Amino acid sequence: MVDITQKTNTLRIASAQAVVMVSKQETIDAINNKTVPKGDVFAMSKAAGLLGVKKTPEILPDCHPMPIEFTGIEYAINGLEITVTMTVKTIYKTGVEVEAMHGASIVALNMYDMLKPIDKGIEIHNIKLLKKSGGKSDFKDKYRKDLNAAVIVCSDTISAGQKEDKAGKAIIQKLEGLDVNIKSYTIIPDEVEAIQTTFLNHVDSQTDLVIFTGGTGLSKRDVTPEALSPLIEREIPGIAEAVRKHGQDRTPYSMLSRSVAGVRGQTLVLALPGSTKGASESMDAVFPGLLHIFRIFKGVNHE
């Protein structure tokens, strides 16, 4: 199966349909009057559809098992057509569109099986996805495309040329994937004055987003939070909490990170871990959602 461990849980919703076409009005009447020999067609087909949704990963090899937290089935009769609408919800790392389509198809197949003794002309049509929501793709296109960012690597060894930077480059790659322009990429030592001067220069030059990587641990040279905290006008604890929660689900050491986030003027600053994996996972934890802050700055909300 595809690796989804880097993804975060979000509310995922999918709706799908299947259309069952019968060949005579008598079949519709039998369904409505519950006189079909095999039983109540709508009730039994609903039960089959519920099982179909739950059994999807057992039948389709690349589907992930997941908690199904809601399944709704609706029927609409229009002449000789019965439209089945299946809605599935979960809070998970991947979507439920296949589960919705599989469930709708099982409902239709069960209806076919129950009705075939009284109607030899039944057909199943238009099994398709109607809509889906949830996940980063839903949010990526709802944010401004004119944002610029600065990435600052805080490391004594990297600034001395003793080690290659990978964390900063991983952050840049994530930002470029979100269409954020990289205004500056610099490497500085773990010095309070250097960190503060670099940040204030970016505030003065109206950089939208400033991301520091490194110096958020507990060694004596890890001073990024101490350097930035006095300069932050409004802390945003939810961002740092989301970073740690995402990391804690993957390693117990994430609780030791002292990541911080806040605003000075209209510049958002983040202090992220210095390891490549920690920096990359931190970006996955909060982007693209935190980009909404720049719409708030402009007084623009999105639905």
C-alpha cells in the first residue's frame, strides 16, 4: 500500500452514486409495497451497502483499513430509475471515495439480486463519485499565491562548513510545493544576536514568513526560542502544539522540542527542529493550513 504515515488526520467525506434501472412499473410498486419475495429491498440493500463499505480494504488490495465513522444511504425513485446515494465519513489520513463507490455498487448489486426473480430487465448504471472533501488538496488552492519566505538554518557546525544543511533545503522544497516564493536562504551560528538581527531584518523588509530550523533542543547552544520569544508580539501556541503532536505520533522524542510560533507585525515566524526528518514532518503537520493567517492579515476569510 502507499505510504501515508506522513499525512495528518482530517475529516474526509465522499459521496457516490449508482443507478438501478428496472424494466416495469410493477417492480417499483413491489419495492414500495414491500412485496418482493426476497424481502424489503431498500432495507436489505442498505445493510449490504454498510457491509460493503466496511469490507472495501479486504477486497481491494491497495486500500487502507480505516475507521468508518459514518455511512449514509439514500434512495430516490424517478420513473423506472432508482438512484442510490452513498455518503461516507472518516477522520483519517486518506480519503473514502473508493469506500463510497464500493458501497454504492454493493447496494445496487443487492437490489439486482433481490429483484431479478420478478424483473429480468434490470440494469445497473452510472456508478461514480459525486464529490469528496478533506485532505490538503482541498486547502492548497484557497491561499494567497504572492507569499514570500525566508529560511534560516541555525547551526554552529553547518555555518562553519563542517556539515551540509539538509533540513533547510527540505523546508524550501515543501514551501516551493505550496507556491511560496523563497526570498532568502541563509545559514547562521547558534547565537542569540545573529538570530534576532536576522529576524528583525526580515520583519523590516516585510517578509511574510520566516522559518528558523535548528536550536530548538535542550543543549546549551540551542537558543533559538530564547532569541525569538522576546521579539514575538503575538504567540500562536496552536502551531507549535500541532508540530509536537504530529511528531509525537512518530517518535517519543518530539516532546523535547521547543518549537515556537508567533507574529511580529505581519510577519509570521516559526522555529522548527534542526533534524531533516523533524523539519520535514513539522512542515507536514501545519502546512498548508497555517497559510490562512495571511488572509486574516488582509482581512479576508475563506469559506
